[in-house]
Amino acid sequence: MKKHFKLLLASGLICSGFLWAQDTSPSQAQPDNTKVNERDRNASAPTADQQKEASSDRQLTQQIRRALTKDGSLSTYAHNVKVIVQNGTVTLKGPVRSDEEKQAVEAKAAQIAGADKVKNELEVAQK
């Protein structure tokens, strides 16, 4: 009987801890990517799944990705931006922490691909 009570008590504590950790109060703004998702549904908007398997495009993507991840001054957001290359044209998408970071990511891509080959669609994340 004692063993069952301890097991029940432990289960209750685990469940209550899980529920407590999930703050669903109205003051906690829930993420909303609706506008971004609508933008990316546009057939003319490049998305990662549309990137072709051309070796030159893949190499360009790898070089830019490597440059971004090696830069320790960039945030995790910037390290994880989407880099989409189609026929040598680079599209950058996703959130970054600041306007300065947005410019730094674009500059790295431009240095590798050429300034006229980069479309910057990065957005500064709200804090």
C-alpha cells in the first residue's frame, strides 16, 4: 500500500510540474508565423525545398552556411537563417537579433556570392 501511495504521489508531482512549466496565460504571447507562412506559400517565393541539386548551388550554400556558423559574434538566430540558392542567386530568410546582425549576415553572403546575387529577406526578431 505504501509503495502504491509513493508511486501515485510521484506521478502527481511530475504531472503538476509539467503543467506548471507550461504557461498558457494570456500575458504570454504565443508565436505567430501566419504572415511568414503565407508569404512562403507564394509560388514565386523561394523556399529551401525548391533549391535544385546543382553542385554549384550546393557549394555556394555550404560556403555561406560555414561562414555564418564560424562567426561567433552572430546569435543562434543568425547561425540558423535559411540560405536558399537557386541558379547562383542567394535568398536569406529567417529572424536575426538586430539590424546590425541582418547587415552582417547579408555582407557574409555577398562576400561569397557577390553583392548583386543576394536577396535579403531577413527579419529582426522582436524581443
